[in-house]
Amino acid sequence: SEKRTLIIDDTTTHPATASYLTADKWGFYFLSYIGTPLLLEGRVVGVLGVYTTEKHRLFGARDVSQVEQVAHYFTLIFSAELRYRSALRESDA
């Protein structure tokens, strides 16, 4: 619901992290997280999240910048795809 990057240094104790997110079916434990919203015209249309198996990972400004930059590019691609599909629908009409 927030339009800012979220950093969780310990997913096992953070109240926003569900237990099923801390381990996958192969036994990997995702213990730290950084995620940023994908914003399109001011609306959150998704989230780019990166988990690590390193507990108490200290994400720095460079990590935040890189994740936010990749999220921006994903949003551009998503927006282009929406425009393309809209144009296809209009041409079929």
C-alpha cells in the first residue's frame, strides 16, 4: 500500500512477512528482503522483490538504487505492453 522501497533485514521476525515466504519447497530460506513498488501513473501495479538467504543483510543506498532502477525499467516494459495490447484491441474493432 505504500509507494516506497521496503527493506526487511530478518523475514522470520518481521510482522509483514508471511511464514510461507521465508522458505521455498527446495529448502532455501529467504531471510532478508528488499522490495520496491512498480508505479504506473501513480498507481502500484506490482512489486519487484529480492530475497537473500543472508540473515540481517544490510542493504545500502546502492542496493536500493539498483532495485529501484530495475523496477523503473520493468514498469516501462509493462506500460509498453499495455499500450500494445490496447492498440491491438482497437485495430480488431
